[in-house]
Amino acid sequence: MKIIASIGLAFALSASAAFSSFAASDAGHLKDYRTFNSDGTIDYGKIGDSYSASLVMYLAGNQFMVMEELIKDFQAKHSDIKSIYVETIPPGQILKGQILKQGEINGEKTAMNPDLFASVNLGHLKKLKAKGMMNDYIVYIHNKLQLMIAKGNPKNIKGAKDLGRDDIVQSHPNPLTEGIFKFYGSTMLKELDLYEKVTGNAKCRSCWAVEGKTWFTSRHHRETPDRIENNQADVGIVWVSEIAHAKKLGRPIDGVEITPPYDQATKVNYAIGPLTAGRNQANALAFLKYLATDKAQDIYAKYAFVKATTEELIVRPIPGK
């Protein structure tokens, strides 16, 4: 029995190590698709739950670190909501590949009618309104850009203007599916007259925008800390909340402030609204009301997000025709 137990333990340790190795190389993608159950358990990667959960939410990916605490607090107040499926990937990818057309994740079809959809760009919600798929929304948090660097700042990067230097390798969110760069990072670079030098005017993903100098990520800006830790990059444009999370985990990461208004703090609005085709309308409205509570706002602030104003948290019609 001792031999069997030893073999079992060795297998478990080996499997754990393999999983840890995979998780590290996965840049957090394992947390993209989670189902939070009312008994406190969390299921990972059960894509089919997008069709059956009591509440289905597709949210901008940079909130992934907030979700466990936020959802558990919400469920404590709404015990009748038995399961909540939360997807956290770039909103452009969600809109184009999962809501406006049938998409697949890991070979599985995913529901085209989440109860709630959130983006860092109100324009995404306006597109859904124009198609009669969404009517109302709230702005529920804000964020700002910061530069992620290796701990100790070995390259002595002092601010956004240093992105014009020739002696650094950069890792930035791709401009095709990641709103952080498409709407904000690119704007910052253009305001600094650095866009062409940094990007080479490239529009691609998982690629060298400028060979050997600027890498565009595959899916998430949270791939950037992995590249920095593996000496594949010196700096990257991320959300300040991303740096706060990395440091909280003890990763060898630091941040460099971007001087206003280049940090885009006055422009970054996280907007969320219910889809008209969502299966769980009442639960969606309950979550919108919850986001307006002090507790929900405090949880986001704990992770370095900026709270919304009382006026922004009032449900209102999406502007435009």
C-alpha cells in the first residue's frame, strides 16, 4: 500500500508541476472562462455553461483578477443565482467573434447571447444598439495606462517618451482585438508622435510589428509580464491595474507612470449593458444594480481601478440612433 501511495503522490506532484508549468506559459488564459457556483466552487473552461448558467457575462479581459472576489460577494447577496459564467477576454474579440457571429473556444461553440456584455469602448455597445441587440448601459469603472517594466527598472525607463528609444524591446497589446491598444495605447503613441516608430504601422497579432523591437501580443496584454520575466521584452503598455496585480502576486515587475493626459485616464470608460436576447434578464439587472453599490466599487478600487461616479452608475439608454 505504501508503494501505491508513493506512486500516487509522485503522480500527483508530477501532474501538479505540469499543470503549474502550463498555467505559467498560458499567461493566465486558464482564467478566461470560469463558472462561479453558489456553493463556492469554481469550474474552469466549461464553455458549455455559456448556454446554461443562471447569469452569463462576457467582460473586458483586464478585469480577470477582480472576478473571484466580486462574484462571490454578489452571490452572497443573491443565493438564488446558482451559477455565473464569466468570460474575460478582449471585448473586440467577443463582439466580432462571439456575439455578432457564432464563435468557438477550444473547439466548442459558445453562446451568442450573453446576459451582459462589457467593453472599454462605448462604441462596441453602440454597434449592438444599432442592431437592436442592446438598449441600456452604465459606466461602472475607469482605468489608466502605465508602463510595465522589470523590477528595479534595469533599462532606466522614465516615461512614455522613452518608447522612442532604440535600445529597448517592447511588448504591446495587439491592435486588432485588444481595446487597450486599439483605442488608447495607439492614441497615446500618436499624441507623442511615436506611433510609426513603435508600431511600423503594423496591424497584426502574435507578431513582430517592428522586427526584434516591438512585439504585438496574441490575445492579452497580460502576456507582457511573461515576456518581461523571460527577458523577451523590456517594457509594455498595460493598465495600471495589471501592474498592481502582478506586484501583489510577487512577480518581478514594476511600473512607470505615464504623465497625464497621455495616460488616457480621462477617456477610459468601462461600459456594460444587458443584451435583449439574454436568457436571464432579471439576473442581469440585479448585477447592474450591484455594480452601483459601495461594496462593488470598493472591490474594484482594491485592484487599482478608478471608481465610477454616482451619475455614471445610473442605467440609461445607449446614446445614438
